[in-house]
Amino acid sequence: MKKIKVLGTGCPKCKKLAENAEAAAKTAGVEYELEKVTKLNDIMAFGVMVTPGLVIDGEVKASGKVPSVDDIVAMLK
């Protein structure tokens, strides 16, 4: 099971990233658990200074941008 975390305080870009990540996981056909990390200290613990951030299985895959669904599908494989 993939553990996907969206790092952000709830801004529109953060919400869009969460939607894209969910759509990508469904497209890729992977079992996943989506978690939204909203506390600044928790976000900074990943070394992410610009939100939104995308973490897959503990590895930061994107920061400061919203990757497309296709890009996230590639990250999940």
C-alpha cells in the first residue's frame, strides 16, 4: 500500500494536489492511504519550505507546485 501525504495548510493548490494524488492512485490502480499534513512543524520536518508538497512512501516527490495526474502516476510506479 502506498502512503501518500499532501503537505500544506489547506490552500487551493493544496486541495488540488490532494485531488490529483487521489485520481493518480486510482488511475494507477494502487492501494493507497492519503493523509493531509497541515501543521507547519510537521511540514518542515520533511524539509519542505514551499507548499504544497507531495510525499510518497516517506520520500518528498514534489514541492511548491501541483504535479499533473499523469506525473503523479509515474511517481507511484
